[in-house]
Amino acid sequence: MARSSDDRLITVQQHIIEQQRAHPTATGEFSWLLSGITLAACIIQAKVRRAALLDILGGAGSANVHGEIQQKLDVLANETMERCLGFRGNVGILASEELDEAKIVSSPTGTGKYVVIYDPLDGSSNIDVNVSVGTIFSIFERITSGPITDVKRDVLQPGTKQIAAGYVVYGSSTVMCYTTGNGVHMFTLEPSIGSFMLSAENVCMPERGKTYSVNEANADAFPSGIQKWLKWAKTKEAGPYTARYIGSLVADFHRTLLRGGVFLYPRTAKDPTGKLRLMYEANPIAFLAEQAGGTASDGTQSILEKQPESLHERTPLIVGSKREVEQVLDYLKRG
Ligand code: AHM
Ligand code: MG
């Protein structure tokens, strides 16, 4: 993993602007949009860190579109994203795990060109036990132009069309990681000044790793190829592998990005199409993985090439180092 090449202190805003300079047609609008996300991340992390003090832990008493009980912080994080992005003028559509439908954002012109899709607080069932949680985002440009009349068409784009994606992990420190298709860059929040500072540029995922990450309690319901790979991974010949599973996608992926290995959430009897959501979990994670030299699949096809049919659709996810992912896919194929 490379640090910035000199001793300069670089904030995320500076970094984004510098990245945009490489695009001669850049107008600065995109940097303005990403700065809305960093502002939201600062606010959400402050709320996450003070949750117990503010007495905002626990359920909000409502359920989201998936029938899951919303945590108070889910609701707050969602509102924060909406407030930070909804008034930037250039965002046309917002879509979230916490909203039933994508939302047209009215701007003075009504023609914001970006679509931002996010999971405002991933892993939120872990909040009450003080485990890392995160925000995941995926950004597209609208396909249609002018007033927004065909929301589905603008939203339901395959991951290959993402123009940026990233996540923020609220762990022992707050780290933001993003890509615009030109490498993966990581920033750590310096809380005393409220700025995200560059901590690693052009992050590379190791080509192979020693960790696998999966909810093995579901193993009996996994496809037989995955069960066989897991069995093989425990043999002397394979390893030694070690298992790590937090149950927060952002935290599990963050470790996989830095250390290599594989994260799996296959289909199960309970979730026959997998549990994770394509548009605001798998797609942005897959974009980051591929930009860092890793890869992501649903078991038969590249995550990024999947054509979404609906905003909240689920997908199996196998993501990580090339070597492990390819090996798992090989086992899957053989059944
Ligand atoms: P959420 O978006 O409702 O928080 O659910 C997604 C989370 C992921 O962060 C994590 O990878 C997965 O659910 C864990 O699921 P399980 O508890 O079934 O292992
Ligand atoms: Mg989630």
C-alpha cells in the first residue's frame, strides 16, 4: 500500500480536485458532490460515536422496505445523506436502502445529472454492541437528460456504469475509501480538525490472502461447491487459512481490501438470492475491489456486469483477491 509520495498533508477535497484535473472536461460539479458525502460522513460518524450518550441506540420502532427493524441511527444516517446531497443542485436522484423508492431531488433547474445510491448505515444491527459499521455509496450519471421522467431508467444501470463509489468505515478510526475509476484511495478522519487526510493512495489488494470471511453458520445451505471449498480451505494443503467474520460488510471488506483473501455471502435457504443488495452494497464494493486489483462475482457472472431489475434486488457476493475468488468460482462450477 502506497502512502502519498511526499510529506504533503492532503485532504480528501484536495485529492478529489487533483483527480478531476486529469479530466479536461471536468467542471468541478463532481467534486462538489463528493464533498457532500464527506460532510455527511463527518456528521454520521459523530452520531455513531456519541450514540450511547445521546440515548439514540436501539430500534426506531419502524421497519424498512425489507421488513427489517430500522435502528434510530439508520434513520438519522439516511436523513443526513439526504440533507447533505439533496441540496447540491447537481444531484437528480437519491436512492437508499432505507427508502422504498428512489427519490427525485428537486433543484432550481430540476435536472441534476447525478444519481447517488447508498446504504447510509451498513451493518446497523451491530450498533448496539459497538461493532464497526459504515456508509456505502455508488454514483452514476443519469442516462436521460432534461426533466426526470424515467427514474427507473436512470437508476437501474449496471455497475460498470458507476462513475464513483466508496465507503466510510466507522471503526477504531473513521476511514473513507473511494474510487472514480482511477485507483482506490483511503483517507483517515483527523477528528480534531474534522478533515479526512490521505492515508493511502492507489491501494492494491494482495493477489492472494490468508483469510476467508463468511457466516459459516449458514454453511449447510450453501451451494455444494462453496461447501467443498470451505472444507478444502481447512486442509493442510490449502492453508493455513484463518477465518474472520464481523458481520458488517464494510468492515469485512475493508480488511479484505488491505489483507487479501475472500469475503463470501452466498445464497442460503433463507435468502435464496443472497442477502446483500446489488445496487448499494455489492456494486460499489465490486468497483473498489476491481480498482484495487481484486475481483467480484455472484458465482456465475461479474457483479459489475449484472443488469439490475429493481433497486433493492439481492445478489450472492464473492469478492476479494483474484486467486481466492477464482478458486471459489472453480469449485462452484464443479459443484
Ligand atoms: P444491513 O444492510 O441491513 O445492515 O445488512 C447487511 C449486513 C452486512 O453488513 C453484512 O455483511 C451482512 O448483513 C451480515 O449478515 P449475517 O448477519 O446474515 O451474517
Ligand atoms: Mg447494508
